Amino acid sequence: MKYIKFDDIKGVGLLTLNRSSKHNCINKEFMDELRQILSYIEQSNLKSLIITSSGENVFAAGGDIEYFITLTSKEDAKDMSLNMHSVLNRFEDLEIPTICAINGSCIGGGAELIMAFDIRFMRNDSFIQFKEKELGVTTGWGGTYRLVKKVGYSKALRLLLSAEKVDAKKAKDIGLVDEIYDKDIVMQKAFEFAYDFNDEELSLIKYIKKLAKQSVSLNRGKALELERELFSNSWMFGKREEKMKKFLKRV
């Protein structure tokens, strides 16, 4: 592939945005490659996915303006938006945990992109900026919806209207990212987290993510019903009895 690299590292998928010469900005060919790798990931037995980027200081600069300038009609813009909505929805809907190792700044669509992943570890000298207003448009890749979900309406609106640069510390404080690290250890921390549960049953990992994700939108009765179902299913997994016996020996 031209714009992305993908590796399976002991059951952890590593997806690298690899267009550093253009600050990993995304055009239609880039989107097509993301769709291709998603088809592989969705059918794989990976237990988690880490996404990161090549380059020094920019994780992703959003949409490729040279591509965007060719979209001359409302229909062109809507089709492109739908294409990227589909890509990011598929990342968001993966059954396995997804970790974003943000090793540079995220600007415009790059800021929208990182919010489609479950957990975000960020380099402490980077920033996030929803810059769409400065280009005369709204977000187009699901950014407003996901931003409001993560930080609340008033904070989201302020960030969208001001187009301010949100440094790593503030990003963590308001819930845009989960942890911040020195640039030399962001990837290490992402892999440490992924490997911490890498020896678990794949079905159990998927159940835990499904239960957490569904609990955001389900009412209490439905959420607890789902929990009973997944809990009782997981009760019959092979490692449960072995782990409980080991626990009893320690007490």
C-alpha cells in the first residue's frame, strides 16, 4: 500500500499512517486504502489495534486540500463526507479495542479521526485543533458528534468556534485524550496496554468492549440484561475455572 503500513505484532495490529511528506493528510486514495485494511482487520483474529503515524511532529493534518479543491459541488462534498464517515464508523465499530498512539499534532480532520478510536495516548508536546472553521466549513468526518459526546456541548462548541490549539495537558483534562507521555514512550505505552490483555480469550475481549460501548446508550434495564447474557456466556470460557482455582491458591 502507498499511504499506510500494517503489521501483525503478536496478535496486536499496528496501523501506521504513512504519508509523512504530506503530514499524513488524507485524499481519496488514502481513504480507499483504509477501507481495504479494515476489511482485513474485521476478518482477522487480532486482539487489539494500535494506530499511529510516520513523521516527526504531525500525527495527521486532516483532509488533503489539493484533493478537496477538486470537490466543486455540494454532491461531491457530501459523497466525500459519506466515504470518510463510513471509514471512521467501521473503525469505531470494530469488536476489538483500538488504541490511538498520537505521536504528533492532530489538525482538522486529523482531530476528527482520533476520536473514532477507543483509547487515546498522546505525546505531551503535541496539540489538537479543530481548524475547519478557518477553512470556511463545518466538520465533515463525524467530528462534531464525537466531540460533543466526549467533552460535552459547551466545551465542544467553544473548541469548534475558536479553532484554538488544545495542548496535551488540556486535552487530557477535558477528556479528549486518556493519557499523555513523553514522545519517546508513547508507542511503548500503547503496546504495554495492548499486551496486558493479549493472552485473554478473544471472545472475552470482544464482550468487555461490547458491554462498555453499549452501556453508553442503553437504559439500565437493557444494559443489565446484556451484562447478564455476556457474563453467563463468558462463564463457560475455558480459562475461567483455571483462573479461579489459581486465585484460591493465593488466598
